[in-house]
Amino acid sequence: MPAAALGAMGYCYMWWKGLSLSDVMFVTKSNMANAVSTVSKQLENVSDALVSTKRHLSKRLENLDWKLDEQKEISKLIADDVNDVKSNLNQIGYDIDMIHQMMAGLVSFIIVVLLIFIKSKMPFSSLSFGQFCDFRPKVCFSASESKRFEIFAIFIQLVTTPIYLC
């Protein structure tokens, strides 16, 4: 078939389908220029969006770094305060134990001195505090009475010993 006949038949077919010759022409100089300008505008928009997103994320990362450094400092200060409180509590516990030991010794001393005064029938009300503290027992006890005083002293120690409930 001749080329003109094929061209005419193709034109009729396109007319019948509602197509024009420009619809079939994929690449023309003006279409290519329009496509290139459209794509370049879209790339510029994407580039601008990336720059603004990068700027925004950089600011947020800087703020996050600053907050993280601040939290590290606060955590360090809190840890130091906790260690100070622990050492203070240990010192307070030590002081309380010392006071308790002193009180236990004082209570047992007072009880023993009172028992000695009772045994020796000395007038307790006539003594001053200094005389009471300087008192040295001069009374001799029998072996059974000494044993009772030892048992009584052990009882006093048991009663005055602190009970820790942990």
C-alpha cells in the first residue's frame, strides 16, 4: 500500500477516535521547554522545602541538645544532693547510736548507784549532782548480790538496746 493511503487511513482513524495530530506528537520543542520549566519549578519548590525543613530541624536539635545538657547538669546536682543526704543520714544514725550508748550507760550507772545507795542506806536526797557523779561505791557485796547486779545490768542493756525494724 502506498504511504499516502496509510496516512489517510491513520488520519481517519484518529478523527474517528477524537484525537488530533498534536496529541500524538510526544516531543516537540515547546512541549519539552514546558516540561523542563515545570520540572525545574517543582525542583526549586522541593529544594526550598528541604532548606526550610533543614533549618527547622537544626533549630529543634539545638534546643534538644541544650535541654539534654541542662538535664545532665540537673541529674548531676541531684546525685550530689542524694550523696550529701546519705552521708548526713549516716552521720545522724551514728550520732543516734552514740547517744543511745551513752544513755544506756547512764541508765545502768544510775540504777547501780541507786541500788548501792539503797544497800548502804545512805541518804540520797542530801547529795548534790556532783557528789552523785563522783560517787565511788565503798560497799562490799556478797557473791549472790554481785551476780544479781550483773544480771540486772545485762537486763538494763537488753532493755535499752535499740530495735531496728528494717
